[in-house]
Amino acid sequence: MDLKQRVLRILEKNRGRNVNGALMAERLSVSRTAIWKIIKQLQDDGYKINAVRNLGYCLEYSNDILSAESIAPYLLGKARSFKLDVRKTVTSTNTLAKEMAVSGASEGTVIIACEQTEGRGRMGRSFYSPGSTGLYLSFILRPKVDLNDSLLITTSAAVAVAKAIEKLANEDVKIKWVNDLYMNDRKVCGILTEASLNVENGGLEYAVVGIGINVTTKDFPDDIRDTAGAIFSNIPENKPVKSILAAEVLNNLSASMDDLTNRSYLLEYKNRSFLIDKEILVLKGNDVLPAKALDIDERARLIVEYSDGTREALSSGEVSVRTINAG
């Protein structure tokens, strides 16, 4: 950890409070001039740091620049041991996380970005990921589950993220099977889980859970403008929302991912679903099949009934909600 990171860590731990420059220099075994130069660098990076004679340096509480240091104070329990890699811009957090997983990165490694230039969603779609208005992260897991239960990873993550968003936004969050989160009838989050199979034991070598949250995103592309939304119209000025949101997501993930196979989260997942008992369309390749969503089973599959009375447990595929007055 370089001096800049060490100074930032101290400021973040004392966010909203003055830190004496002389004491900081003594603690880090550097000169006061070295501290002053680092403070200037941080200010040039956009950090809101007030310098007051005889009082020291104060990082404004509302400052919302994402960093490992800004997230760490809000982490709890096992999440405190996660390895956070925070970057301003990446191609795709999932792409980087998969590369790291193949190279042996441990469970709990997290890639976090302020912007993705090649954000990805399910079915090969892109995920709109503009800078500064969203939160994009990927979490590496090495779960002890077989391929048949892999859908539980996305299910558990969806509940974890829904609870985190709900806590900050104070709005109900619903889940569209299997991986989309909605608030006020707008999609505010997408989850993409990708995994590698261990051919020797039939289990998973690793899984990467990618999470994209529209925090204050606006001006969506035409193809999603009518369906996408953000959890805030504007960032609240009184707290570092993105840092707190990232920590809440990781806190919830750390709790839920330890307990994948006990399925305790499935009830909450079902309670948050807005598909059950709704008329939907099941898209399979070029086929569009009218159906009714009946339930979500113990493996997180969507149970549907088609117009001819046959039922199917969907473990993958795209599901679209059909409005009540649709023909």
C-alpha cells in the first residue's frame, strides 16, 4: 500500500472529522510536507478535503468517490476480509474477474468499477454502464455446489442486492426471474452469473457474480429507455451512497453465499417475485410461448403452465411479462 492509499485510509476512517496533519505524519513516519503533497493530489483527484489551520484535514462526509478505502469502513463480518480491486474504468468487471479466477484468485476477490466500456448482460446483450452514475462489481466464488444447483447462486445474489438497494433507497425492490431487479416498475439492476465446470467432480471450479446497479443513471439508450430506471433521481448530498451501497451488497453476499444449499433465501426470493400468477411469454429461440408463471421451485426454477395445460420447470431462458390487456 503506497502513501497515498495510507493517507486516504486514515481520512476515510475519520470521514467528516478533522485529522491533525502532524499526527498523521508521525503515524506514517513521513514529513508534514509529504502529507500536504498527498492531500493536494487527492484534491486534484476530486476528493473534497478541507484544510483548516490548527485543526487538520477533513474529508467531507458526502464525498462519493469509490475506492477500497471508502468502502472498507462500512464492511461487516466476513466481508472485511474481501480483497477489493476498485478501478475507474474497465471493459467488463466479469471479464476481469474470470481472468483472475482462472489465475487462482481466491473466493472473496471483488472487482468494482465506476464505468464499463463493454458491460455485459445475459444472452450476449450489452449492459449500459456509463461513468459516475452506476455501481458495477463482480464477486469471485468457489462454491461447493454442482451444476444442477448453479441457479441458486444468482437467486441468492438477487435477494442480497435487493435488500441492499431497499435499505438505501427506502423503496420496495421486486425481482423478475431470474436476474433482474425492479423498483417502481423500472429495471434498476441486472445480475450476470458465469461459472466454470470442474469436469472431474461435476462441481463448479469457480463462479463470478456480476452486478450492475443504476444508481443515478439517466439518458438511457432507446432500446431500454422505457424499461430502465435508477434507484435515485440524484445522489443524496449527505452521505457517500455508492460506497455504502457497495458495502451493503458485499455484506449481504458474504452472509448468503455461505448458505447456498440451505435455500433459506428462496422464500424471500419468491415473495419479491412479480411473475408468479402472471401471464407471461416464454422466449425459446424463435418461439414465443404464452404461459402462466405458477411458482419457483427448490432449485430456483420457474414453474410455468402453457395454454395446453402442460407444465415446465425453466432453468434458463428469457421470460417477458405480458400486460393484462395484451392480445
